[in-house]
Amino acid sequence: MNNVNPKKLLNSKWTAASPVNKEKHFIITEVEFDEEGLVIATSIEAVLTKRIMAIDWHDLKDTSQWIHGWK
């Protein structure tokens, strides 16, 4: 299980455990907080293709899907 701090999500680097379409390395490009400081939206961008997709930041804790950093 990856430890994920919501305050440090922006610009963090991630590696997909099972790459799709040669998209292996990703960067968190947007994190939106509500007035209570809780994360309500997160966007992740593939480094190779520049494709941006919405992601539930809780999914980053699952080591079967994501590895923290670029491996």
C-alpha cells in the first residue's frame, strides 16, 4: 500500500503497474480541494502521450495499480 498525502499530490510522479498503450509514467497535474481541504478531483497526465484523465486519488494507494515515482 502506497502512502499518499493529499497535500503533496500535485506534480507527484507515478508508474502504472500494468501499462496500457505504452503509457507507463504519469504526473498528477491537477488537484482540486473543497472548502474543508478534502480532495474532490484529481487529474493525471501520461508523460508519453500527454493524455489527461480524471482519477480517484485513493486508487494511487493500490500497489497493484500504481507505483510511487518512476520505475
